[in-house]
Amino acid sequence: MIDTLRRNLSRIGDGNFAPSPPVAAFCDGKKRYGVLTLHRPSNVDTREALTPVGGGLSEVARLLPILFPVHPRTRARIASFGLPGNGIAMIDPVGYLDMLYAVKGAAIVLTDSGGLQEETTAWGCTASPLGRTRSVR
């Protein structure tokens, strides 16, 4: 996984990669931002689990806008529970290179993805109560 990460980091940095329009618009280099992934059933499948997570994320989003490529199951749960997403830009899922592009420029990454945790750790991240973080600016 880390070999794939390193190989693809060079692809997004070589000047030939163009991020998708929603990622490019959010990650325009003019502001600090965070990236969020959230999909594990234990975090999203019940109102009792998702509500406090959503509350914590809203607190973070008051300080820093968050890009959230939303997993379809998570989007359905958010819609059915009627949870607000203030300060969180929810977009459709993105491909691997788009995600790397977004994460590479992020001030913080919040995730329940084991794979993304490993990748951000390989980038030299530090632990945070909300997930893995990476200071780049």
C-alpha cells in the first residue's frame, strides 16, 4: 500500500494531474482545509453513533472548512437522521488520485479508514483524538 502511495504521489505532483472539478474548487490553495472520510458501520449506521461524531465534526468545521467525499451509505444515514453538515462540503466519492491530491494539501485529515490512516502515517502524521492529522502549512 505504501509503495502505491509513493508512486502515485509523484503522479499528482508532476504537473500532469488535474483534479476533478469539486476537488479542484475546494482545494484551490487559497485556504487551509481538512479532509474527512467516514464510513464504518459502527460510526454511521445508528443515530446514537453518528450524532456525537457529527457534533464533533461540526466543531472542527467551525474552525476549518472540511471536504467530505461521502460514502453512499454514510450519505443515506446522514439524510435519514436529518443531521446538519455546517462547514462540511459534502461531495460524491472521488478516485484515489483525487483523494491523494486533497489529502496532500490538507491541514488535517479525519478518518475512520484504516487504509487512509496508514497512508497519512507514512506521510509523517501525528495522532489526534478525531483521527490522523498532518500539518502541511
